[in-house]
Amino acid sequence: MTGWPPEFARRYRERGYWQGRTLGSLLRESARRTPSATALVDRDRRWSYRELDRDADRIAAGLRACGLRPGDRILVHLPNVAEFVLLLFGCFRAGIVPVLALPAHRESELTHLAAASGSVAFVTDRAGLLDLPLVFVVGDDPGPHRGFADLLSEVDDEVDEADPSDVAVLLLSGGTTGLPKLIPRTHDDYSYNLRASAEVAGLDATTVYLVALPAAHNFPLACPGLLGTLWAGGTVVLATSADPETAFPLIAQERVTTVALVPPLVLVWLDAVPSLAPDLSSLRLVQAGGARLKQEAARRVRPELGAALQQVYGMAEGLLNFTRLDDPDDLVTGTQGIPLSEDDEVLLVGPDGSPVPAGAPGELLVRGPYTLRGYFGAPDENRRAFTPEGFYRSGDLVRRLPTGHLVVEGRCKDVINRGGDKVPVEEVENLLLTHPDVRDVAIVGYPDQLLGERTCAFVLAPGEPPGRADLVAHLRRIGVAAFKLPDRVRVLGDFPRTGLGKVDKAALAMLAAGGNSGV
Ligand code: OOB
């Protein structure tokens, strides 16, 4: 595993970013301060801090009783249910490393993640997608597997087996090409990430945070997300869906103050206000991130949702940028914020790797106290994804204003950002190539009002051209996340090529943008 060089680790400790505390201990401290305050709400189930703290110990003991040992990995594939939170803290305290798959992931992604992480156990709400030596199912019908409740052991002792400098969790990359890569986050770095985020988002014990995005994603998990809220002593409310029909009544009932959304959801929420006439009077802060939020949409947030907007430009690999709560409106609506930490070293470089002139767009490279130094078990990828000095190459094209605020201009890596869902182009192209009628395929993005971009697959087919329905059915049979299914399919005789004979993706992008619906 590639960690921080000792001189950096020393600096990050000296400056107080890394405090030598585990994620499990953050919950313990909140539980000591306000044991009877409400920590977690999942539909009609509620946990006080005392109860959540205790259940975390019981799960930690349960995991150990199943034979799991510190350092073992567990693949977690759960929707926004309380068991996700209990399991996470159980793992943190047992020193077991959860690998956080997204609910949208299917057989193909789960199989890859289990293998890449060496997971020995799988916790899911839907049996049958993956077989590992130990499978725990959340829900009424575990089938041949164990039920989640089996993990709740009886214990009297407080458990915390983890070392603060150990890996606490493996997150998934959204910003890189190919299959998802595993991002090791240590107790020290992730604690700093969520504490500092909680501060810039103004969280405190009166915060009621709605988890509307999938809890397994870094943004609603720790930027500041549910973990930041539990550190601040607030209340976490889980939503089963981010639709206005589900989220608006929850906001009214639970008096939600804070929520994180991706830009398409911001638009859907804005447009639903007139017809649903919700009571959003408790809402103070809407964070928007994951993809670029258009300025017109950004300007509507305060007048129409009655809450302040905070733009968040982040990545599971680490670096987070936030607009600040006291920034002037034009910076809040027109930029993606400034780095969270004084020690985030952000460089904007041109194709030759040297810094671009002030104000010009360049690829963002970053190094810092909560940005990884290497993916888990991926030495070849690490040589490409990091500079020799340890900077992570984000693949984002970014420019910096004189105020220090960053504006995301686009990507220089082959990932299509479908409203916050990152479509790894190469992975989906490779899956489509397994269709018997597909000789070659190239996927590009095209602009879309709601999602920012959608995907178009250009296909070369020697025989009977496959339709979109065929290709989608094929991908579904393999089992891939629905957001990766191509929105359009077009069959070509050959690809446009560059002077070097490479597929000319820029020309394809023009074709895709001009085209109407797929074959
Ligand atoms: C967040 O994390 P990931 O890992 O799913 O995706 C990271 C990529 C970034 O490299 C960038 O390309 C894009 O998503 N992105 C944005 C953005 N926020 C993320 N592009 C434009 N504007 C934004 N505000 O997406 C993520 C992680 C933590 C907090 C927020 C988002």
C-alpha cells in the first residue's frame, strides 16, 4: 500500500489535521456528550447516540465472532438504511475495512470489487448478485444466507481495535477510466476530511442532515455528510429516494436543515416546488456537487428553496473544494469553491506538465492531508495516476480566479459525468465488445439539459446492426449499473479517424450532439 511519506505524515500531525483518533471514537465522543439526542432516523426507526454507540460495539463484536480479523475487507452493497450506518461503525471499531459499492452496482462491478479488494464477506439487501464465503442479508428474507441481525452480538465492553493510521474504508473512484479503483482512506485522514467539512458547512448539534444521495458515496458520507453530522452531534435522516415526493415530506416532518444533492436533483427539486408546495422552512443549506451546476440553476436555489447554496467540487480520492458560507453570491453561484485545507497543494498544469499561466485552464493535480498517495493494489495504475512527487492527476480541467476560487471547465480523461454518475467509458466499451454483433465501439458524451451529459455508443457491426434494445439487454444480462447503459446507439460504417488513425472522439462528439434519438 502506498501511504504518505514520513515527512508529510509528520507535518500533517504537527499541524493538527491528523489527530490520532479513529472514526469509531468520534461517535463515542458524541455519545458521551449527548447520549439521549437522536443520532439516526430510518423511516419509523430511531437511534439515540447511546443506542447507536452500543449497536456499533455489538456489530464490531459480531464481526469478530464470525472469524473476521482486523484488516479483513467486507464488500458492502446497501441502500440508505440504518444497517449501513451500524455496519460502518461496527467495521471501524473492529478494524475491518468496508468496501463501499454503490446501490446501482450489479454483478459485473461487484465481482470486480470483491476480487480487487480481496473481500471475504458481503453485506447486501439483495442476495444472489455475488457469492462470497460469508454473506449477510439485510431484510426479512436472508434465504440460505445469514441475516444481518446475526451480527448483533451481546457485549458489555467498549470495542475499538483500530489504529488511527490504518485504512478505515475503501471508497470507489468515479473520476478515473476503466473499472472502479479502490481508494484507501485512513481513520486520520477521513476524520480530518469530515471535521473540516463540517466546519465549512456550519454543522452543529442542531443540524438535521438528510441523506438523499447514496450513503456509500463520499459526498453524503463525509463531506461533511452523515459522518460529519454524527461528529457534530446532529441528527442523520436517511431517505430511501431523493425524489421530491419522498424527500420533501421528510424535510417537513424531521425539520431537515442540510442536504447534499447532485445538479440534476437540484433542478428536479426546483421544478417540483410549485406543484408540491412543500414546507421547506427548516432548510438552511443545500450543497450541490458531483458535476457542474449551471449558474442559472444555482441562482434559483436561495429564492425558490429558501436555503443557502454551497457548491462542492470533490473527489473520492480526497481533495474537496467548497464555496464558503460568507462568499459573495456571484462566487457561490459561479464557482466550485476553494480547497478545504491550507495544506491542499493544488497545481493547474498544461499537457507538458508545467503550470499554466494565471487564469488559464489546466489539469488539476493535488497533494494534501486527505488526498490518497496510491490506489489499493494497483501499482501500474498508480504510475499513471500520480506524478513522481506524489500529486494525484485528477483529469479535471480547471481554472483559478484571482480570489482562489476554482471553476471546473471539463475533463481531460475519458469519463462521462452523467449528472454526477461517472460513466467509465473504457469499461462500458469493453463490455459492449462482448456482444457478438459488435465489431468495435466508441462511446462519447453529448449535452443534456437535465444531466449535463448523456452517453452515445457508436457501433461498427459487420452483419445485422444491433439496436439499442439489444445492447442494453446484453449489458443487463452481464449485470452493470443502469447509469452505464448507453442513452443512444448509432451504427456506423467506420469511425472518423485522426491523422494518426486513432478514433476521432471529438468528431464523434459533434455527431452525437447533432443526432436525434438512437437506433
Ligand atoms: C464526487 O466524487 P467522485 O469521486 O464521484 O467524482 C469526482 C469527479 C471530479 O474529478 C470531477 O470530475 C467531478 O466528479 N465533480 C465535479 C464537481 N464535483 C465533482 N465537476 C464539476 N463541478 C463539481 N462541483 O463527485 C464528489 C466527492 C465529494 C464531494 C462532492 C463530489
